[in-house]
Amino acid sequence: MLTFRLKIFSFHNYNVPSCILFVDWTDIKRHYESDYVAKEIIDYSKSRWVALEAPSEGQRIFIRYDKGEPLSIKDRADYDGILQRFSHLKPRTIYATANLYSVLNLQSVKNETSIIRTTPAFDVDGSLEDYKLIMKVADIIVQELDRFKVSKSVYLIWSGRGVHVQINENAFSDDLLKRYGPLRVARSVVEFILARTHEEIKKIAAAAKNSDRELKAENKMDVERVFTVPLSFHRFLDYVCVAFKPNEINDFDIAWADPKNYRHNASWRDCVIGEADELALKALQNHPKAEPNEYPIKRETDVAARKNEGLGRFQVMGLMQAARYYLIKGDIKKAKSFGLNRAIFYAWAKRYGPVKKGGVQKRLGEETTKEEVYGFEKVGNEEAPIDKGSGLFMIGNKVQTPEDYDREIAMRINAFVPYDKAWERTLKYMSRFPKEYLEDQRLFFERVYRPVRDSFLEKVVEEKELDEDQAS
């Protein structure tokens, strides 16, 4: 039996439930362990690149790799295994790519030739209080698809505060996909329909309150894009993502997404093979150059946010500060302590601003007595507090141990790439810089850390696109 804590929440005159639910991790875990939920997620996720998201204060924990390989779910054993291996992070949301692959490995997920099918998805997003308008936009898209005789293969997924209008990937014939490519077909179809419905959608969007999110319909079809899978929890709202068919649009109520009493239509599997071929050919005729970089038109903020594939700046800072200490002083245990200490320090300083020497030490925890159980160690021109007993670094009367580093930094990095590889590549990258860059706090931040903090996996671990002037 699911248990919930309720909080009163008002959306003025809009017909939205008068409560927001706060679900415990045990309830989320029980939800995912349900045989019905497991079957729906497994069937949808087969052949797709899967991702998990776990809650975390200040930054998203987005997991796309397991021991260096892309996450995938082929059967119940895979499903249970992934949830078990990442249970320490309390995963909340499950995603999967629009693309289905012939094989899933590090090479195939970066290569369009490995894509065997793609699910066209129209992403309609907005404020929760505008959910009725969101459904009107979805209905406009559905009606336009129906004009091209694409209806039986169409389904919708309420994503938490938006809806994805999707066409079953099997609605396209093998001959068509072989000729034009699955991703190109999907991208062109979504762009074509959105272009035809743009003016109608704009009128609906103009009536939205947009209290926290603009109401919009977007083409987000690209090589690595993920969408929330059916019956997954939303990443922070306590709703589950439910599927329904076009004939249910007018009846849809947000209460269908209530995790303790959801209404979900398993007919998302329905399709007619070849039903969408005529639409695809028309779309390709209007968008003959639908190459991977042409659609969608991405906002720069979206691109920047995705470069690390969910790896947070906190982990990048911790790893690079640990490598910095190790290159200067050669002590791996103290390097780990220093790395976590500086990650905590700079995260705190970013939020509250600079403080005087010892200020963070006192304000992050209990007051320290005049007998001073801590001292300071210089790392280049930077000083950090240390515990006199262990010699390890500390903040707020709490010592940052190598074990803490492994749990907060190494383990989370290991969810994306093997930690040993990340460590070795970081040392290699930082060894390119003059020693004074590592010893100087400002130069380290500006010349070594900042240029790669949002693209660490790509530029440091995979060694791509390093600017020539980064290691002068």
C-alpha cells in the first residue's frame, strides 16, 4: 500500500488536484518492483539506450552508463539489476532514447548506422497549471497527423508537466527506413507537422499563464535525446508518466498520473506497419536536407547543460582538485580528502559568497573552540583547514576522508565512465599545464578547471575538442 504526505497547493481556477504528493523512496522502489510496471518499462526500453535520474540537492544526478557501457534493459534481470546497483542513489526517474539500436555499446550509440528505428516524438511542454492548454496543443498535432492518415499508430505520454505525442516506430516500413534512415525520417516528420501547425499552436500558447515554463511544442529529435518512459516517476513532481490514445485526449485528467491510482493505456504498442510512410515521404520532400545537425534548432543553454551527460560540476571540481593536490604533493589519500574538501568549499562559497579565513569552517558546522582542533595546510598559494589528529582536510568540524571521496566523487563518476580512466585522463590533461597554474588558486580555476567543467567527459576523458590555448 503506497503512503503519501500531502501538501496543499492551489492553481487558482484551473482543474488541477489540490495537493502535491511527497512520495518516499520506499514507495518509489515498491512502484518499480511491481510486475506490471516492470513489464511496461522493459517492453518500452528494449533496444533503447536507458538513463536513470536520482534526486540531489543543487544538481541533477543523471546516469547513462554502467561500468563504462551504455545502460540498457533487455529483460527483467537487467531491469532488477540496474535498480539494485544504483539503489544507493535512490533513482527516481527512468528515461530511454527515441532511437532503437541493433546493438548497444559505446561505439553504436554514437553512430547513426546502428539505429534501426526511431520513435518520432513531439515534445509539448508548459506550466502544470496550463495542462488543459497543453492537451489542446497535443490535440492539434494529433489532428494534423490524422489528416495524413496516421492515427492507429499514435499514442501520447503525459510526462509530468507536459505531453509527448509519439508515433510508434514500427509504423514506418523497413524499405522506407533503409532508404532514408530512421532518425532522418523521424526528424523530418516532427519538423513537418510542427511547421504546419505552428500558427494554431501559437494562438493556444498565447493564452497560457506560463507561471514557471513557457508553453511550447518542440522538435527534440537527435542522436542521444532521451524521453521519460511509460510509468516512470517524473524527476521531481510526484506523478507517473502514463500513456493514452488519441481518442482519450478530451477525457484526460491530470489525476490519471496519480502514482497510487494511475490510469495507463498499454495500447501504446498498437501500430499499423507502413501507416506513416506517406507522411514520411511528404515530410522528406519538404525537408530534403534533414541532416543530424539541422534539426532540431537547439538552444545553446540546452546544449551546454547536456555536455557532461548529467555529471555535475561538484564531481568534476572534486576530481580535478584531487588530481591537483596529487600532482603537487604526491599523496593519494590526502589528495582525495583535499578534492572533496575543495568541492564542498567552492559549492558553499558560490552560494553564500567569499568569507574570511576560518569563516567557512565555523559557519558550515558547529563552532570550533579556541583550543583549535584544526590547523591549515598550504597547497600552492591556497590554504585549507586540516584535522590535527589525522592530517586530513576538514570543513565544519567534519573530516573529509578518502572513503567520503570515493562515495561522493568516485562512485558517481563511475556511473558515467570507469573512474580509473577518468583519473588517468585528468592527470594527463592537467600535466600539460605549467606547475604555477596548479599552485595558483586563480590560474587553476580560470585556465585549467573552468574551460572543461561543463564538458569534462568530452574534452578530458574522451580527449575531444581541446582548445589549443588551454595549455600554453
